[in-house]
Amino acid sequence: MFPIREIATLTLVTGSIYCMLALGFTLIYSIGRIENLAHGTILMIGAYSYWLLHEAPGTYFHFPTYVAFPLACLIGIGIDLGVYFSIIKRNITDPTVVWISTYIFAVIMENVIASTFSYAPFGVLPLVPWVYKGPITISGTGILIIFINAILTSIILIFLRFAPLGKKVRALSVNPKGLLRCGISPTQPTLAGWIISGLLASIAGILMGMFTHIDPYMWFFPLVMAFCVVMFGGLGSVIGSVVAAYIIGFVESTVVIGFGEPRLRQVIGMIVLMGILLFRHRGLFGRE
């Protein structure tokens, strides 16, 4: 019998993680046409920061969760802003330099993390240690991931739709020259986009560490999947990223659970990306 319930559960969890990461990626692209390859690094930094502040052996921290979680997010946001000011803002007109520089930064951070903590993967203590066993079986962490993503996605959509700063972010993504003609500086909405991006990536990394594990390589595959989600949904489309995250999550879960081929997990996004590039450049909801 085809395991529909298990596929549905993994789809919701996987899609939620991809959604958080892709929303930040697409916001940055929308407001600056920047494809930030260091985005996955923020996910890794957020996860390691939380582990270091909360439970790492041999340290003096061991902060409670309600302290370690926001501090780890602040670290991720700080690194994200550092990437923007030190690398991207200075080379905003040269996408090639941005691509290469942000990728080099990601590789450097991978090696820094590996030399500091080792390459070995290890788990992060879950916030919700129990497992729900009912019509479906799902861990408390999985439920937490779905719940947090639903809240964050709703807040972002409301922010972009109704908040004055959110409207500036939308205006900057649609018509940056028009925004300047109205006498509005792009600095504030740009910083807002980078802060949101860093926050989402940090939260996704912490939750991903609780659901699976953390290791110095954990930045790469989620970055690739986030890029595939953004391309599939349509570059610059927030709604497109949300829809595409769950579609790709469903296809991936079907292959992994339904057909028992976990080795193909990493090529699902590549196949989707190839199809988008060949047959529909704009993606599902893209304007370009």
C-alpha cells in the first residue's frame, strides 16, 4: 500500500523548511536582484550558534531555550547584514563578483565551522521531545516546524501587504526607480529585507538541526533547494516560493518514501530546475 500519510507528513515538514529558506532568498532577489550564495551559510550559522549557546559541552553558556534561540537568530541576522555591507553593497552592479564572493564566503565559513567543531554530524536537542501517534505519526519537532512556518509566512504576507515598510519593500521590488522618484530612500526597505532573510534562515537552520542533525556541509543542499524553489515559483514571487516549496517537498517525499529512493533526493530540485529553465523561464508566478 502506498504510504500516503507518511508522504503527506514529510511533505509538510520538508516543504516548511524549504519555504522559510526560499522566502528569504526571494525577498533579497526581489529588492536587489541579488542571488546570494551565502544564504545557506546563515542557516548553518544559526544552527551552530543555537547549539553552542544552549547545549554544547565544555562551554560556559548553556542558556535556556528562550535566550539561546533569539540570540542565535540575532547572530544569523548580524552575519547576514555583514555579508550585505562588506560584499554585496560594494559590488551591487556586478552579479558575477557577488556570486563568486558569496560562494567563497560560504566555503570559508564551512571550513571555519569544521575546524572549530569537526566535520562529524551531531543532533540538537529538540524543543518538543514527544512523538504524536494518531492517524499519522509525526515528531514534536515536525509539528513545530509546520506551525512556526505557517506563522512566519502569514506574518510576512501581512507585513508586505499592509505595513508601510512592507509596502516600500514591495515597491522597491517592482519599481525601484519609481520609489526614488517618490523621494523614498531604498535603504530602509533593503535592510528590512536582509533582516527578514537572516531571521528566516536562522530559524530554519535551528529547526532543521533539531529535526535531522547539524554538520559543516548542511548549508549547501538547502541552498540548492531554496534556489530551485525560487526559480520554480518565479523569481521575486513570494506566493510562488510558498507554493513551489510544498510542491518540491511533495515530489521529494514521494521519491524518498513512496519509491524508497533516498539517494535521488538531491536530484529532485535539479530536475525541477532543468524543466523550468527549458520550458518556463518565469516559473509559476514570476514576472520575468
